[in-house]
Amino acid sequence: MSTRRLRYALLATVAAVSPAALLTGAALLSPIAHADAPGPGDSCTKLHATTKDVNGRTLWCNPTMTGAQLLVWQYGGPS
């Protein structure tokens, strides 16, 4: 095989492998996503569910007192 063909073969191999290596490296080095703790007034989906806020205080999933009665995280127990 001539030197020119060898160079083209090497270039083609590098071009084919580089994007895959780049994507794999980026996936391995990217930070892991963390969910933020809910706060009062954030929406929730299960009536009377409980969770903790960022300070360790208990929040309950209750309907809002006014308006459309949407479920939101609130301090103070189930209503």
C-alpha cells in the first residue's frame, strides 16, 4: 500500500472515531444532575404527600386556599 493511501486510511479512521470518542468522553465527564428540593408554593401532584425542604422542614401537598384549588407544597400539615 502506498504512503498516500495509508495516510488517507489513517485520516478516515481518525475522522470516524473522533466524534464517538468525544461524545463518550463528554458523557463521562459531564456533571450529574440533581433535583432541587421543593419550596412552599411549588406545584405537587399527590394530595397529602410529604417531603422535606432544603432546611429539612416538612412540606405537605395541599390544595391552595384561593383560586383553582391547585395542589402546592405548604408548611403546616394536611388540610
